[in-house]
Amino acid sequence: MGTFTGHIAPGLFFMSVGFWHLLNHIKLQVQQPNSYVSSPWFGTSKVRYIELYSIFLGSIVSVSMELFLVHERHQPFDPDGTIPSNHLHNFEHSFISVTYSVYAAFAIILDKIKPKARYALTQSLQALGFGQQLFLFHFHSADHLGVEGQYHMHLQIAIAVSLITALLGVNYPRSFIISFVRSTSILCQGLWFIVTGYMLYTPSLLPKGCLIHMEEGLEKVRCKEEEALSRAKSLVNIQFSMCLIVVTIIAMSLYLVLLKFCGENINYAALSSKEMILEEELDDVESANNDQTDDSKRFIHMGRNLGPIYIER
């Protein structure tokens, strides 16, 4: 990040994941409107973990680019072993990617060993990824003032929606709206990354009165006057509003199209979260029934012991 490519690449990735989730959640809901259960991730009939593999590999590539490949010495440290100030943002971006790689790795492991709480744990790990992303963007070491700060402030709104809906999904796995909004917010993140990359790093698209300057080895957008800065921020607000409208049109159009054309026999390999939830519910019911049976036995046993005493009196 911090460059044109650094915004476009993650933007395309987030857009792909968001669209993939929208597509599959809508399929699930259309085919099973009365028994819908959300899924943290989706695969294909040929590659079950294709989404998780993509997240893991994409995260590794991102870390490699941030810490090694883009630097002249192919490592981010000073000769004395300290982290230079102009490379702090590279570490922050890398830790976001590392968090998502941890999520992907443990999601695969949990699906293979199938513990009782695998759905809740997987969903919580996904929420952790969004939480880490929001935390590091909010307390970013780079100078996110002015126009650039306005872009990142709106990005944090989309991330916050993803985080909140991911947390809600832990307790409400049967809510299609929560999954729908989360998928849409991920799509919005990706689109906004792309918009930010084009608008901040294309000189011809910069707001009137603003220019790109090199500061500490990074490209920064600075406006000459306060009036130009105020105008530029207002334009960013308008762009974000347009982004929300575009994402909403995409999400609703996809829902209506699949609602009309999606048949009952569409095959796709998704994480069987419905089975997870049902297994957990069955275990809870069996446990409750066992407890009630034990209580009944204890009651009968006590009654038999007290019976003779009452008669004798």
C-alpha cells in the first residue's frame, strides 16, 4: 500500500472475495429460504479450500512485497537492526496480511478436525482479521491527513461494518441479512481501495489545487490552500456516496438475478456450516435431555426413600 499498485491489488482481491461471498450466500438463501445457515467461507466442487488457499497465498505475497521485494536492500531494517520511520507502515500492512493468513490456515485445520465449535471459532477468526485491519488503519503511523486521510476515514467505515457483522454472525448464523451486509461491505472495501488508488496516484485526477509531493520516500497529496483542501474532502465524500450506490446496485441486482434464475440443483462445495450448527444443537439437546433424565431419576429415588418414612408417621 502507499502506492497505486498497493491499493489496486488488495482492492481487486477484496472485491473478488466480497463478490464470491455474495454469490454463494444468495445461492444458499434462494435454495434454502427456510433453513438458511451462513458459511464463513466457500469452495468449489473441485477445490474445497480455494478461497482459503487464495487468502493465505495472497497474504504471503503481500508480506513479501511489503517487507522484502520493494526495498533496495530487500529487507526493511536499518544497518543497526532498527525499523526506519518510513518503513513502519510496511510492517503495519504486513501484520494485517499475517492476520488473514492465520485465519485461513486455522479455518482449514478446523474444517479437517471438525471440533464442535469450529463454526464459531472460524467466524471469530474472520472477525479478528477485520479488527486487526481496522485497528492498524485507525492508528496508522503514516501521515493520513488531508485528502488521503479522508479516503482512509471512509475505508474504516466499511471495515467497521465488516467487523460488526462478522461478530454478529457468531451468534446469528441463520441470519441472511447479516451475511449479505458483510459480503457487501467486503465488496465495498475492495472498490474503495481501487478508487483511492486511482484518485490519489493519478495526477490528472487530483482535485483542483492539490499536487503529489515526495515526503520521506512516499507520495503524498498536498493542497495549496485551505479552500482547495476543503473542496477536495467534499469530493471524496461524494465519491464514497457514489461507491455505496454502485455496491448497492451490484448486490441487489445479483440477488434479483439469482432469485429468478437460480435452480434447486446448483452444485457448489461450501463449508457445511449447517451441519456444524445442527450438530451443536443436537449435542445441546442431548445434554439437556440427559440432565433432565438424571434429575427425574434422582427425584424418583428420593421419593422412594421418603415414602416409608411418611407412612410410618
